[in-house]
Amino acid sequence: MKYILRAKTHSLRGSIELPGSKSISNRILIIQALAKRPFELHSLSKADDTRVLTQALERNDIITDVGPAGTAMRFLTAYYAGQPGEKVLTGSDRMKQRPIAILVDALNALGAKITYLEKEGYPPLHIEGRRLHGGSITVNGKVSSQFITALMLIGPTLPQPLEINIEGDPLSRPYILMTQSLMEQCGAQVSIEGNCIRIMPGRYRSSTFTIERDWSAAAFWMSFGLLARKTDVLLKGLSDESLQGDRAAVELFEALGLACSFEEGGLRLRKPEQVPSTSSWNFRNHPDLVQPAAFALAGAGKAFKLDGLDNLRLKETDRIQAISQELSKFKCSVSTSGNSMELSGSPLHQPHEPLSAYDDHRMVMAMAPLSMCFSELIIENPMVVAKSYPGFWKQVEKFVDVRAMR
């Protein structure tokens, strides 16, 4: 399926109902599963990734297929390792290309028995659940913070303290701090000093928990706001006091030329009178903001350098290559070197072919705001957005005529 997008208006006005945070939802589901007493959750994400994780935790299937859900793969690997019974954990073809050896090695060092069923170091996995012990382990922090989070989440259930020593400067450190905060809110004892995380034995407890609105999803509306001619829109439910690292989207998009202000009910987006002259940004701690920023910058014709793209080649797709390939369809000059990408700032041209999704929800949502700049856009496989934001297109239809093509 393809969607053809034609802007109804070039003014972004009104309000947007954002989904619950996928990152918080998936962490709290593991905490709930490990708690002695289940607790009530409000505003849980409706994303496919969260649905997959919920179903896996509710069922007792021997084979669990998480499809493209990377968070579910990492979190369930650690969870199943300490639960009785045998499991086969598998996923999509792309998931089988995403490395997991760092997590598996750490769990096996804690007493787990996890083996590879196909390629060494990659899913699918055979997991024989065992009683794990605590102790000190060392984990490379340069591939994915989710490996560290998966280990942290099971820490309180171990009979001895768990000490995680991170090698190097960990990617996406704010996600590790978010995990710490959620664990502490649910009764865990977690201390972080430098690159050493220490978790004491204990138990999770909570009565009710309300999930924050998703800041990663908010970034795509900031892209719309930046590219619209006039913007005055409220992103409902966002708070200045957020656990999510992608709260940094405010600072990023203000630097790109959007005025953001918190008020009762959410975050107000407007166009400022003066546009700042920022020409670079480091995304190392905020990789999910790269795509909305890159396409918004290209649409605005702004020369810019995006740094800190350390692990973008290991996501749902090689996101550096995917961004470059799709922007080339607009005659946008993009150069890449190591962990950086530079946009020339040249004007974009109407593309003469559909935009590809790469089975990547964030690619699709990042490209959609360019409908503010062109008479029409065609996007392939648009429903992949359900991975994180099932209601995205319903919200977009307030401003854009969205029609299905076969």
C-alpha cells in the first residue's frame, strides 16, 4: 500500500493527542511482570512493540516471535533467562541481523544458559530459564543502552547485588537514567556512579502507575511545526518534568527555529520572530531525534551537521543510508563521514518517485511533514507507523489529505 499526501493547509493550528511513551511502557511492563503483586497501569502505549511485549508476558508459549520489536527482544532475553522453562526467542529477518551477543554474554556470566540457533551473536535464541545470581559484570556501552536496561530491570530479583560496569561512554545515557528512575519509583535500590551501576536485591512494588506522553512522537509534530508557514499548536500531555531523554527535542527544535513553551495541558509550538543560527547538533544521547530533525532541516533548506550517529546503522534499518537515499530523491545533497551527516542546505525539488519506508516507523513519520513543502508526496508502506504510533495518520489528517493507493 501507498499513501498520497496533499496538504489541506499550511497552518498548523489546534491540538494533538500524543500516545503514551513506548519506552516507559515497555520498561514498566517488565517491572510489573517481575513484581510479586501486579499493579495497575494507565495510559499504556498502544504501539505494536508494546502489544508484542504484553502478549509475550501474558502467554507461556515456547516460541516467541517479536517481529521487528527490538526492545521486546532485548528485554525478554533478560526476563526469560531468569524464569523457569525453555523458550525460543526469534524475530523478523532484520532482527536476525541485529547483534545481541553483548547482552547474552552478560546474562550467561550471571548463570543463564542462552545459545544461538542460527548465526553466532544474533537471534534467534534458545533460552533455558535458570535461577540467576548477582555479581559484577562488564558491558560494552557503545552498541545499545537497551542491553544495559535489560540487565538493570532484572537486578532486584537476583539473590546478590548486581554491579554493571560500562565500558566506554554509553550511548543514550538518558535512557539508562530513565530506567533507574522507573525502578526506584517501584521500590528498587539503584545507584549510578560514573559508569558503574549497582542494584541491590529486593522486590518491586507499586499500586498504580501512569505512563507519560511520548516525547519521541512529539518530535515529528515539531517537524510539522517547523515546516508549516504558520504554527500555533498544543501537544497535549507533555510536561517539563519528564523522565524521557527525548525531552531534549525542545532544545533541539528551538535551536532550529521553533518556539516552544509549556503551559497547562501541554507544550505550545509557535513560529518565533527571530530564527537562531545553530548549524550542528550532537545526537549521541538522542538517536530517535535524528530522523525528524534531518528531514525538517532539509525541508527548511538549512545547512546543518548531525553528529553522534554512532549506532544508527543498527536500528530497524541502516538509518544513515536510508535518510541519505530518500533525501536524494529531493535532489538534496547529503554527505556522510563516520558518525556524522551533513546537509548542504540546497533547496529541495519535487520527488518523482515514491518515498520508501524501509519497514522503519520513524522514517515514515519523519518524511510526512515534508507534505507542508510540496504539492504531493507518495509514501510506501505507511502503516509501519503502528510500531510506535498507531494513531499517527488519524492526527495527520487534521492538516493533510491522506489517501490510500494500491
